[in-house]
Amino acid sequence: MVASEVRALFAVASRPEIVSLAGGMPHVDGLPLETLGELMAELTRERGGTALQYGSAQGDPGLRESVCGVMSLEGIDAHPDDVVVTVGSQQALDLVARVFLDPGDTVVTEGPTYVTALGVFAACQARVAQVAMDEEGVDPGALAETFGRLAAEGRPAKLFYTVPTFQNPAGVTLSAERRAAVSEVCRRAGVLVIEDNPYGLLHYDRGEPMRALRADDPTGVVYLGSFSKTLAPGLRVGWALAPGPVRDKLVLAAESAMLSHSVFSQLVVDRYLRTQPWAEQLKEFRELYRERRDAMLRSLEAHMPRGVRWTSPGGGFFVWASLPEGLDSKALLPRAVGARVAYVPGTGFYADGGGRSHMRLSFCYPPIERIEEGVQRLASVIGEELTL
Ligand code: PMP
């Protein structure tokens, strides 16, 4: 295992003079902290004997029921018995990988893909094959071709890991038209889909969330969800929704990994969902992030030199920028940090070291003026590099 590029960057990017377009930290200051504090005190007083005790490895039944309500917003009709609560969706991914992957197995992902998913697959000594995306996500034809090639090489794909909605890092979304085709390609190839969807409810341009892949494919998809972006990552509450036989294995894997999760965190989330106006909170988050996204896109448009391209995300936290031929985002980073702006170079999101001419820019954390300042600084650095 090697340290991820994002982790290594955090120390630099957290210096106050630097505008960090690197991390993906949600805006927890926007939460009703007073209310949450009262809710936690109430929970301890009223149910401390349960909340501070060990719990089951599958997770609290009340929370699992609430989670089904959350998933119904994306068209998923699920039973609480099929939900396994996890320590963020990161643990859900880790458990799925432990259950399915032996050393040498092959996982197919989007290219680029979520950096810490690559870390999980590397820890299982799996091999990763990546399929390029365009503005509508992966192309089902290219995915089928990759599955066919891998099978012909004698290493058929075991899993297809996808972040279909507001992808991290690319900010693109698998179009409604392609969703059925992607599921069909995976079904035909006998490949289980891992749908990782922490950003689905943070949509900025549409009235309704995208319909999840899992909504139309209950047996071929393991769905991973999280409250990290829609409530608070510090609570570390996520989940997996899996077909029965897979769910049983995930519970066993969770048991050996950690006995039980924080019952306290689970009950806080459950109580919050049942007693507070979460839908309103989500609306506020959407408005806040939409403004930040707009500010980033406006600044990119206003300041970036010709030849730089970027995606236009309909939700989530990230824009993916592509530099003109010959520029290397990793080599450029020390100069950008010198100019007091940080980003994540594209190479961390590829298993094979590709992505040198790309960078991830996140708009979730800095306030609007800082985003504008950061993009301007970055544009100057790139402009100078182009004239060298
Ligand atoms: N998947 C994706 C695509 C993510 O962006 C993140 C958070 N950065 C996670 C999973 C993990 O989130 P958590 O464990 O906080 O739920």
C-alpha cells in the first residue's frame, strides 16, 4: 500500500494562506449545531443504556428502516433486512472488496475513479482496469469491450465499481439513457455492480434525484450510501444495500472487522432524520454548493487560458480540468502551492499512473471569494507555464 496523493496534500493545503481546491470536505458549519447538541444530550439521557452499549454488526434496525426511506428518494424499494450499516461508505467498500476479491482478481472502474477505492482494491492485491468516460459517464459499448477483452485474457472482471452520479473526481453523471444499457452489459458478463453514491442527493440543476442503478436491478447491484455529505462525515455512518447472500457475508466481514459500529452515531442519525427537517437541510446544502459550483465555473470561464477544458457537474463537489498538451499537473503543483492554491493532480485517480494532464478541483469547502481567488491564481500559474 502507498499513501494516497490526496492525503499527502492535506498537510500543505490546510495552511491558511493557501486556497485549497484539493480536499472534498463538506460544509458541516452549515448544520444546526445547537439542535444536534441537544439531540445528543437527549439521546444520552433517554437511551444512554442502549446508545453507549455494543450493538449488532448489521446495524440498528430503526436506522436501517430510515435508510430505506432515504434510498426511496432515488427510486429504490428496499427492505431494512438487506441493509448493513457501515463506518461511512468507505467501510462498505472495504467489506465488499474483502468478501469478493482474491489477490490477482480484476476490478473494472471508471477512469478516473475515486482515489480511495483504488487504495481498497490495491490492499486486496486486485488488478484494476479502467474505462474512460465522456460527459455522459462510461460508454456501455466500451464497458462490454473491456469485459470481453479481460475474459479473453483469462482474467474476467469480478466487479464493476462505479460512482454513476456526480462522479468523484470527474463530476460527470451516467445519463439516464445509458443506465439500463450499463446494467445489461454487466448482467450479461456476470459482473456484480458496486454503485457508490454519496453525492446523489446533492443535485443542483434538476428537481429530482437521479434514479439509482439499484432501483432497476435489485439482484445485480450492491448499493453504497453515506450520510457524510448530506449530514456529517464525523459521525461516520454509511451503509450497503445488498442481495441477501451478499448481505450475510458483509455482516460476517463487519463483525470480524469491528464487532459493532458506534451505536451512538447511528442513533444520532436516526433521531435526526426522524425529528428534524432534513429535507430542508438538504435544500440549504444544495443551494450553498450550487452557488459555489457556479462561482467556480464562472471563474474558470473568465480566467483560464485557452486550451484548458473542464467538466460542468450537475451536483456533487468536483470539477475535472484538462490541461493543454504537454502540461503536467503533478509537476505544476509545487508552483501552484507557491502561488497559494492547491488541487489534486489527476494521477491519483488512475491505477496506471495516467491522468498527468488532468486535475481535480473541488468547490465544496472554500467560500465563494476564495474559490474565485483560487481559480485566478491557478489560471495565472497555468498561463505562465504555457508561455515558458
Ligand atoms: N465514495 C466516494 C465516491 C467518495 O467521494 C467518498 C468520500 N470522499 C466515499 C466513498 C467515502 O465516504 P464516507 O466513508 O465518508 O461515507
